[in-house]
Amino acid sequence: MIELEQFRAYLLLLAKAQVGRDPNLDASDIVQQTLLEAHQRLEQVRGQTSAQQAAWLRQILANNLADAWRAIGRAKRDVRRQRSLEDELANSSARLGQWLTADQSSPSHRVDREERAVKLAQALAELPEAQREALVLHYWQGCTLAQMSQQMQKTPVAVAGLLKRGLKSLRARMSELDSSHI
């Protein structure tokens, strides 16, 4: 049986990346709707691995994001837009999985990237907000230190410190999660 709650932080991170700072959309509400729909459709889940379950949940999330945009009049019913949203969520998930495995490119590490992305999202959710924001801006969105400094309204030195501490904490937490699931 699939344990949906383990995917909450992962889905929230993906939803926040799509919603951004749009005041009309709440990523938490969209994720909650996604998990509710997934619970109602548990018999439809395809695949038994965490990676397959995450892909199934991403598809539901993409549909809910598209519905939310339609509801506020920002996007018309366009199958191509919905498909590109699903692709963007898959790409976001792949970028998420690459954060800690960038220096490890063996086939075995590529196979478990999706499962590590879920764990990474869980670990990110446990970080202080400023550290999490710095890591997402730099490693996921590709912002420079100067861009991050401006967006976060902090000095470049402060942002660099957030990155360093955040990455250290994230690696430690990932190590804990990896050893607890053996």
C-alpha cells in the first residue's frame, strides 16, 4: 500500500516552483488536493516503486495546477500547456534528484534518482526557511549569488553563508535518511 504522506514535501517543493510568488495560488492547497485525489484513487496507482508512485503523483499534481490556473483565468484549456506542465514537473524532479548526486553518475545512482528526490524534498522541508530558499534559488533555479542577494534582500556574504550551512545540514540529513531506510 502506498504511503502518500511521505510525498508531501516533494510535491510541495514542485508545486512551489510552478506557482512561484503568485498571490492567487497556494501551493499547499494544491498539494493537499493532490493527496486527497490520490487517496481516492489508490486502486489506480501504477507501479510499486517509490519512483513510479512519485511519477503518478506528479501527474495528478500537474492536472491540479492546470485546473487552478484555469480557475483564475490565467490559462485556457490547452492540452499542450497541460502536457508541458507535466514535463516541467518531471524536469524539476530530475533537477531535485541531481543536487546531491551531481558528482556520482554511475548507473546505480541514476536508477534511484527519483526516490532520492523524494527524500531530498523531505530533508529540505526540515531546513530553516532562509537556508531552504537559498538552496532552491541557487541549485534548482540556477540563480547567481548576486541575484539571490537581491531577491532575498541579504548581502552576498550572508547568502553564501546560508548556502554553506544549508548544504551541510542537507547532506547530513540525507545521510540520516539513507541510513534509516536500509
